[in-house]
Amino acid sequence: MSQPESAPQIQSPETTAPASANRRRRWLRLLGGCALALLVLLLITAVAGVFWLRSVTKSALPQLDGDLHLAGLSAPVTVRRDAHGVPHIEAATQEDLFVAQGYVTAQDRLWQMDAYRRNANGELAEVMGRSLLKHDIAQRVLQFRNTAQRVYKNLSPDERARLDAYARGVNAFIAQHPNSLPPEFALLHYKPKPWTGVDSLSVGMMMIETLDSRFETKLARERIAQKLHNSKLAANLYPVGSWRDHPPTGQIVDLSQPNPIPPTPQSDDDDDDEPTQTRLAPGDALYELRAVLGLPDCDGCQPGSNNWVVSGKHTASGKPLLSNDMHLSLTVPNIWYMADLSAPGYHAAGVTLTGFPYVIAGHNEHVAWGFTALYADVQDLYVEKVQGNKYQGDDAQWRPLAVDHEIIHVRGSEDAALDVRSTAHGPLLDPILAGESRPVALKWTLYDPTLNALPIYAMNVASNWTEFSAALGQWCWPTQNVVYSDDQGHIAYHAVGEIPIRPAGIADVPVGDAKHNWAGYIPFDDLPGAFDPPSGFLATANARVTTDKSMYPITDEWADPYRIERIYKVLQGRDGLTPKDLLALQTDVYSEVDQEMGHRFAYAIDHTTGTDTRLRKAADLMRSWDGRLAVDSAAASIETSARAALKPMILEPKLGDLARDYEWSESNFALEEIVMHANPDWLPPGFKDWDAALTEAVRRGMQKGTAPTDPSHWTYGSWHVVDLEHPLAGFLPIVGRVAGTGPQPLSGDTVTVKQVGRAFGPSQRFTMDWNNIDGSTENIALGESGNPLSPYFRDQWSDYANGRTFPLPFSPSAVAAQTRHTLRLLP
């Protein structure tokens, strides 16, 4: 008899809940264990990565003592390193000297050298990926690699031999250290290609681009002029020189009187006719182009510099003093590499350009020199007539476009093909001008095949002004202001570079007719210059150097006049000057225009109804301010933030989105003139008068800067900082933490003699004292080495950041006394 089937057992919720909870706990424990294991694995990987990076970095430290064999030398070379790791290289021949210079520079800066040539040649995407492709396209379009090759081919045999000697030294280092190269090569998994003389010239092209290229400003000015459709308003935004300027004539200047206002030239955008309606590159395209070209992104951070020279009648020693600090983007490591180079017939010391032979700025046994950017206009934009693969020349004849076929290697992606088309004027910029419908060609003195001189060596070996000025007369680019002093007591100044003669005047916007063609170059003797002037004093700071007596215009875009005005007020008429006085001026953070604007803001608050306690406190701080942009100054915080807030208030109502396209090296002076003259044409809408507008600017500045309730606690250094980053910091954050400075309080601003921004400022400081050649000082930001584990990686930073300096020994006895390491390079 079969048993009845049992009824199914139904579990109650009370029965199933514990089982379900147990399963969840098991899963949670499993997941927690996996997460912990993953965390441990990540931690182990991170620690291992740090140890690996440290090991690779340590293995790349150079040999500083003992003997090394170097193929190609004719005799031993001695490399003595001083207390700051600066190499003092002594060779039996000049060829051996430049071989050794290449080798020693590669010891400290090989990856930077490779990055510089790749930057100029448009080859960064090959090792850093697609994010650098637009940059590489721009560099290929601008023809830097091809231009370097052309210049090399046209140099004299002696010049090529010196470049080749330097390259042999670099390649000897690469060959000797296949497994102990700088850590950046290991991080990016590639090996450097052999160095060539052309590569050194490519590095030089990078500097020319930095100092001489401003074509994007002409495109922006065209758009803004068409938007304003008013020549008077355009002239307000684009002043050409100012009453504050002090051209280096060497004449004694009455500083109690303002200088004459320079005449305003007639420019192509200065008319009220209906503008031609063309499709221009959109504003965001120009903004992106500036980023692609690597232009500084802080307002007023245009590459510039200060230099001055004082004759012996104004110094304590009776011998000339010369100072120079060159203002550039600040990088890790610094763009300059200090060196002292000595061989029969050659002995020069100062800063060298990483990847390039010789001493760029410094002194030899008889002469000293320093540079600032001249800002000469050496570029024009031409709107061409193009049909298919032909363009119409100035004679109305149709000619085939020249085409350069470029292949850009891209890491992790397919190669990019690029055809760069050119007219007789220069390359067409369409690959880098997104949205621009017109075929626009760039004409640049750099592209002139007849210009190939490289006179730096001749400057290095000159022994007097006659020889030195003869070398300057061969200078092609970049355009510069050069100050000079020598051991015979002479001082001098001269502008240098090939600058076009433009019969139709300077074209500040793109042009499209033959009347704007160039008619040769300004003769060297017709450029501004002075020798042993009556004042016994010469100085430049990128501001206007021409006068109403100058034969030719040089540019319409000079720098703001405030630095040169301050230099003249501090130095002219003073006697008994010492190197200490000149260092104090190089690090000076007083700004007359900031102080005046602070007083104007305070006056506005006083005369505006409805202001609160916070605004009135801000007014009191600015009213009593001494004008120094010190890190502990609250008034500096308030005034600079108010000025920053005021600029868009003035520009945006008339320009809209184009306001961010407005770039002009005298933009601070333009703003000063608008405000101080209470220009009604620029009064922001919605305000009854300028007092109300300026008061609102102070309020907005403090609001944006998150100032505390009591603005007296809002110190300038709490937010105005210097922060230098390694080029790989954006790709590999660990590199940034190891190699960068981190944010540090920063005094000064873009209009003080100490011209600074977050990653911009004096790249070096030099003072030549002919009374004590071994007491002459030079220092750079950070240090000589590019290796973070080197004692010479950051050893100069404290002196640099705190306004101190140190001597660069030059004589054999001084070098011997300072020697810390001695390396012999043997054949």
C-alpha cells in the first residue's frame, strides 16, 4: 500500500531570513576581501612604481668626478663644477670645447633637449599621443623644421663645424648611457634619436617663435575692429606707445615732465567705412590657437625682459655695471643652462640655451651683453586668391601652390598626413585657423632664404664695441634690444634683427594687395642705438625705443611702459651705484599705476552712495597703500582683483564674446587711459558714472576672490602664487609632485620691474661688474640639473625666489676656489 505523498514544506519568512542574511554576509565578506586585495595590490604596485622611478632616476645621475673617455677629442678636457653645479669647461681646442659642451649639457638636460627639438619640429605627438597632434600640426605649418634645415645648409663651414661638434658630444653621451638615460625616457618608453646640428637650430627656432611671432593678434584685431566699427574706440584699445615711455636715446631726461605723446599711426583698421563682410575665424578658434601655440594664459605675461647699463661715472667703483633679467615662461627645468666655456681664443660665461652651443647672454674677458625683446613687427598676413592648386600672384598671374607633404607620427594612433600649401608670401594657415574661410598666408622674415646668419659665436669672441657691433649687424632674428659694456669703460645699446621696410605702413590686420609688400629691411645703422651717451645710462624693458626722429616704424605693439618708467626713476641721476642696488631694482615690486588705480578705486567708493562697511574698509586700505605688491599686502589683493574685474565690465558690452580675444601688449596702459580720463564711450552700461562702475569692480573683485568679511586679512600672497610644473605633470601627476615647486606666495605683478605670473617671470638674473669680474652674478630659477635627485636640481630656487643671487666665478683662480667636482674627458 503506497504511502501518501507528503505535503510540501513551506518555510516561513522567519526561517528564510537568516539564510538570506548569511548569504549576503558571505558576499559582502567576499567583496570586501577582493576590494582589500585589490587595494593592497594597488598599494604594492604604487610603492613598486615609486621605487622603480627612484631607481631609474638615481641611475641617470651623471658622473661628476674622475675620468671618462670620449671619442673624437684631440686632447683632455677638464670640467670643473662649482658649488651650484655650474660646469666650467676648459679645452685645448675650440672644437673639443663644443664637443664637451654638448656632452655636459646632455648629462644634465638630455630629455629637455629632446623635448625642445620635438616641440619645434612638431614631433611631440610621436611620444606623448594624440593630445599633442594639433600642436604638431601648427609647428609643421609654421615650417620650423624646414627652416632650420635651410639655415644649416647656408651657414659657413666653420659655423656648421661648431654645431656638429656640439652634436657629437650629445651623441657620445647617448651612446654611453643606453640604459641610464633621464627617467622621462623610461616613463614614456622611447629612446632619443641622434642629435644633429639642425636640431640645435630647431631649438633656436623655438626661441624665435616665442619672441617674434604675434600673427594671431592681427587676426583678433581685425575681428574686434569690425565689431566696434569705430576707429576712435579701436584706437583706445590699441595704443602705440605712450607718454610714459623712455626710449634709450642716452639723453638726459627731465623726469618731472611727461614725455611727448607719440603720434598714432594710420593703420588698416583705422577707418569708419563699412567693413568687408568675410567669414573670419571664430573667437573660440583664436583662443584655441593661442593654447596650441603655447602662449602664456595669464593677462600681461608677454615674453619680455629688463636690461640696463650704467657707466662708471654713476657707479661706486668707477667701472660700468650691466644687468639683465629675461622674462619667459618658467619651466622645470629652466630654459637656460649656466656654463663657463674656455679654449684658446674663446672664453665666455653666462647662460646657454639648452640644446644650443655658445653663451647666449653673459660676458667674456672684455665685453658683456644682455637682451630684451624688441617686439618688432616681422610678420604680415596676406589674404590670397586661391583656385584649386593655384594662387594669383601680385602680377595677377596664376601660379601653382608649393606643397610640403608632412607625415606626423602619433603614439597609439594612426599617422596623420598633412599638406602644407604655400604662396610666394608664405604658408597658408588654413590647417590651424578653424572656421576661417579665407586663404590666409603668413609672411615672416624667418622664411626669407637670404637670411641665414648666426652671429652668436662672433659676439662671444668680440673684444670691443667695433667687433661686437659688427656681429650685431649680422643678426637676423629674433628682434632684440641689446645693451653692452666693456672693460675699457664703454657702454652702448642697439636694436637688432631684420625688420621689414613697409612703404604702405605697418599692417595691423590681414591685407590683400601688393601695396603692402615689403621693400627690403631697415639698415642696421638706422635702427635705434647709442654709444657712450651723455646720461651715462641706457635701459630697455620692451616698451617703445623709437622717437619722432626715427627713420622707420618698427612696430605698433610695444609693451606697457611701467617697467621702463620705474627703471628710469630709480636709476637716472643716481651716483655710487653698486651691484646690490641693481639687484634691488631687478626684484622691485612697486607699481605706480597700481597705486594710482588703487587711489582711484578708493575715491570712487567715497563718492558712491549705498556702500557697505566692507567696501569702505577696502577704500581705506587702498588709500593708504604704498603701491608695493608684497605678499602680505591686503591693498594689493583688493586693487589687482578690482582691475581684473573691471576689464570685462568695460570690454564685454561692446565686444561680447570677442572680449577674450583682446590681446595687446599695452592693454594695461589702454585701461589706465580709459579710466583716468573717465572716457564716456567706455562707461559700462547700467552705471550712472565711473565712480559707480569702479565701486562695483571692487565689489566683484572681492567676491570672485572670496575675500573675507574683513578685507584687511586678504593678503596678496594667499592667492597670488608661483607654481612651476614639470612638462609631464599633466600626464603623470607623480612627476609633478616630485619635480614641481608647488604653489608659493608671489610678490609683484605683470607691470612691476619684477614682472611675474603663476608660471612666468625672470628666467635668470645677471649683473656684470667690471670692477670685479669674479663678483659678477648670475642665477636661474631652480637649478642646473633636470634630475630631481641631483643636489643641483633645485638648489638655486631659494635664492631666486627670495631675491638673492651669487657670483659666477670666471678667472682660473676663482674657479679653482669654487670647484666641488672635477671630471676629465679623455680622448
